[in-house]
Amino acid sequence: MENRLTAAQVLDPKTTPMVVAIVQARMSSTRLPGKVLAEVAGRPMLWHVVNRVSRARWIKRVIVATSENPADDSIARFCAQEGIACSRGSETDVLDRYYQAAREYSADVVVRITADCPLIDPVVVDRVVQSFFDKGCDYISNALHYTYPDGLDTEVFSFAALRQAWQEATRASEREHVTPYLRAGKFRIANVENDVKISRPLRWTVDEPSDLDFVRRVFAAFSGKKDFGMEDVLDYLNMNPTIQELNSSITANQGYLRSLYDEAGSGPAPPRPLEKSQSWLRRSQKVIPGGAQTFSKGHTQYVEGVAPLFLERGKGCRVWDVDGNEYIDFVQGLLPNLLGYAHEGVNAAVARQLSEGHSFSLPHPLEVELAERLTRLVPCAEMVRFGKNGSDATSGAVRAARAFTRRDHIACCGYHGWQDWYIGSTTRNAGVPGAVQALTHSFPYNDAGALEKLLEQQPGQFAAVIMEPVNFTAPHPGYLQQVKELSQKHGALLIFDEICSGFHFGLGGAQKRYNVIPDMACFGKAMGNGFPIACVAGRRDVMKTFEDIFFSFTFGGEVASMAAAMTVLDVLETTDALARMEAQGRVLQDGFNTLAKLAGLSDRLVCVGHSTWSLIKFRDADGKDSLLLRSLVSQELVKRGVLSLVTHNLTAAHDHVAVQQALEVYAAVFKTAAGWLEDPDPARFLEGKMIQPVFRVR
Ligand SMILES: Cc1ncc(COP(=O)(O)O)c(C=O)c1O
């Protein structure tokens, strides 16, 4: 069947497809046995599900599909009493259960609903079914990434696609969870996005006692009103925010992740061919000190002999090395590729600019347009100057601050680039004069007292406080405001280094998210989706100092990168790219932590931070950083096709398929690592030289 309907078909009841909702239900939940018949507002939960789904206009029949297990007889009895169609099948092969039920009821289109979602909304169900027909795909869902509350999950697929999955899917997880095979890359799939913006993950599904408590409270609040829907519940929760706290700490998709973990193989993966990589490294080391232009891209950052050393090509979230091996890339050039490699819109804008010239003898209007746009988007920006690297921006801002305040000392927190003023304060300070080193003082994050003490040590001498407003630790409530007040009190300018937080934490950066406006801010990395562009933006009177200091270089006004930046801003302003990144990043981060727990490694492997830029902590048995564990995990990830340093640098191109693949890889790697860590000498499993740290700054 062609899944796209003509207008005539939509209007003709004889030819409209048979859309059947199949509600899967079983009594034997491990976390909350019998939940599907648990009482909610005087009725079994399943009654609410069936009743609400039946109200969707597109649904011609609702069938409960349960197992033949005697424990599920009570579900069959309940259906018989209520006159609900019930189909029984395999307990573990739920894909078969669906297929048989869909065939029995001559379904053209199947809507999959699970019985643990009593707040399912018929309006949402209709919207997903409608989108299925509008888009003409094989499978559509509103849960490929969460823009709807978890618990309104509606999956819609054609009977033909179901039959194909039923014939071809072989893995236990694909049979038990019905739809993974449909989402694994073979079919035309799509996600339906919520028009209602939801600022945080909401959990409305029932897996645990606290979920049931939550759902009962919501139904009680609407007692007497039968047809309340998502928006009513959202309004209610906005007015009663503590209700959602009842179950907010529970992670989604636990059952699926357990299946992934159970079926993951353990043991080292076979090596990949890397001869060309090795040969390029030999050539490179003869002519390029260190063999790379950036420390973090060098051969010491991965397990030597196991990992690729040179990449040749990238598209979306994937890269290919010089030997032709493919990887899901969580490094993304060290964060710049916000939209993924070779983004067509960005490349087209750059190509257009290249055809007209891009390094001119006088300024180009695009400089003004981009600066104007940034002043609209970034709260602190009244004026803007451009650079190429993040270090241009941070060093320019520091120089401007010194000139503006006529002071020399700098307080810093985080990493700020390769220039003398900053790098002199780290352990990699060779070549930086002692006099320069003595002017920069670092202070710890989230400790306003420590900053106050530092500023008091040399009163009247600090030109600026420069800091990453956030990286992998969220600021304590009020902390950034305290930093601002302390800077003001001591006459120092506040500079936010938003080279990383800029755009990964939202348009407008962390300053907008946390509503603390600095005097200046620096952006770079993600601005041009891989094209070299950075900027300092800030208060007009401070930015005017750039007219007096020397901040001037040949490529400062290079316009192809500005064309790239304009397109990046277009995409971020007009699409849900950032929301998708956040949602996929959350699935990845929660999945990582759940799998680590299943492997018994939750105190050794932890993924922390914001979902678009999360950090993996590798710990030894004493809780200290473990380079050995990092190396072992990195070795096994890369052999299985996942390229990663210690962070997940999400892009808008990391789609559902990539994230699920990565989670499968994590399942196998953690299972393997768990076995190795029981060995008295886990280092013997290392197949090459251990990773060497560049230096710790975060
Ligand atoms: C927070 C932060 N500031 C500044 C920089 C320096 O940027 P660049 O390497 O582009 O000079 C970096 C680079 O990683 C960074 O993470």
C-alpha cells in the first residue's frame, strides 16, 4: 500500500485504510506487577487506555494484545467483561503477537500503544496517524526523540512494514520490543514534533509505584472530566509543579536497555584495518611536530595501533577514516560541527560566497549583517568583533579589558585557549615568560568565596574575571550572579568564555539560559559549523576599546565563514535543531548511565553534564580518574565504530539510528569492561599504548 492518501481516499469511508490500535498489555511487569489492571480513578488503568485511544478519530478498532501466559488470563477476562477485542500470543515475541493480531483484524495500518500509558491523548494519536499519511512513510512516532511527555508514545506503521519486520528481525530485543527493527535504518521513518514547547522531560508513563502515584494524582485532579488531554495536564502541572517531582528521577526505556545489555556480546572486538592510517602517521611525524595541528586530535589521544589516525570524509554524524572504516563521531572536530559534517545548507552558502570572492580588501556587508544579528541574539552584545579561533576572541577580550580598566591581573576559570596570557597559568607553560604567568590566576568553579578571596589578594589590580559560565557542572543557583557582583565590586570586567557553551546551550548562550549578562562574551567553535570564525561581543563602551588596542589580522573579515555562520543561525532560529540535539543527547546520556549500572559499573563510568555536551568520567576503584579504564573503553568503542574522546559532542545530525547504534556498542563495551575489571591485571587487555593526557583544566 502507498502510505500517502489522496484527498478522495481520505473522504471515502470505503477506501480509508483500516487503522487498528493494538495495545500491548501484560501482568508480569518486574517493577510494578499487575500495573495494567491497577486502579486509577475507580477503573483499571487498561480501561483508561482503551477508552482514550478509542476516541481518536482515525482509529477503527482497538485491540488488546496480551500473552498466552495464565498470569494474563485476568487481562483477557477484563476485556471479555468490557467487550474489548483481545488477542493472545507469545509472551516474549511481542512482534509476533502484533503481527498475528494485525492480520486477524485485517489492519492496513497499526498504531502501537502500550498499556502503561493511561494519559494517552486521542488528539495526539490522531496527529501521529495523520502525519503518517501526510508524510507517506513506513513508520512514524512521536517518541524518536521526546518533544511530547514520555507516556503519550504513539507509533504508527504500515502492515507491510510490520510483516517485513516480523519476517526479518532476529534479535531477541527486536522481537520483544516490537519496533526497534522498524527504526534501525531500513525503513522510511519520521518523528512527529510537539508544537507545545516543553522545557524539561516529563514522565507520564507507569513503570514504578511513584509513576502510578503521579498518574492517580492527575486523574484525581480531573475527576468528573472525561476528555482531558495533554494540554490540560500541562496546565495543571504548571500550576502544581510539585506533582511532577513525584516520579521525575526515573529514567526512560529501562526495559529496552536491559534487553540490549542482555543480548550484548562480551570480549574484545576484532581489529579494523588501519594500515593507511599508520602509514600517514609515519609520513606526518617527519614533517609535522606532534603529527597533528591540535593536541586533542593527536595520536596520543586514542589507543595507538587500534584507533584511526587520519580521517578522510564526514557526513552528518559519521566519519570515514583513510582505510575506509566508518565511525559515529562524538568528537565532531572538537565541537564545531553543530549541524554535522558537510551540512548542505552551510556548504551551499559557503560555495555561493566562494564564487564571489571571500577575502576582500575592504570590509564586506556580511560582517555588518552578522554583527547586527548577534546583537539581536546575544544579550550582552551591543557591538561585535570577529576572529578565527576561540583564542583570538578570549585574548582580544582580555586585552580590551586590560586597556579599559588600565589593570593587568586576570582571574580565570576553565580553558581559554593557546595564547600566553592563559596557557602560562597551566602546566603546559613552557615558552611563556614568568612575568606573564604571574598575571593570570585561576579560581575554582561554583565557589564564590574562593573568587572573593582571590580578588581581595590584589585589590584594584584585576582587569577581568573570565570564565566558562558552564561546562559539565551546572552553576549553583545564584553563583553566576555572585560572580558578576564580585567582579563589579572589584572594578573588574566580567567576560564569559562561551566558546563551548555558545549555541550548544541555546541561542544566546549560557548568559541567556542563566540570565546573567557579562560585560563581554566570546564565541567560536559552533558558530560556523566547522568554518573558522569566532567573535567577542559586549557592552558598547567596553567594545569601543577595540578601536584603541591592536586586534587586527589578515583573515579577521574573511567572509565565507561568515556566510557559514549566517546559515548556522538561520537553522538554529528557524528549526528545532537544538531541541532535537538535547533530546537525542538525553537518550544517549540516560542510556549510557543505565547500561553502566546494568554492567555493575555505575561508580566507575558516569556520564554527566548537559545533554548536548556531556562528559564521561572514568574512575578507578578509589574514585580517582582512571586513564586505564578510559583507554580500555576507548579501544573497544573505536573497534566497534564509535569515535569518542571523553565527551559526547552532539550535533543536530545525531539521529535516532546513530544514538541507538551507539547504545548497542556501549552495552557490549561495558559488558566486556566489567569482565576485565575483575581481572587482577586489567591492563593486559590493552592492545596498544595507553592514552596520554594533554593536561587537566576542567
Ligand atoms: C572554553 C574554551 N575557550 C577557548 C578555547 C580556544 O578556542 P580555539 O581552540 O578555537 O582557539 C577553547 C577550545 O577548546 C575552549 O574550549
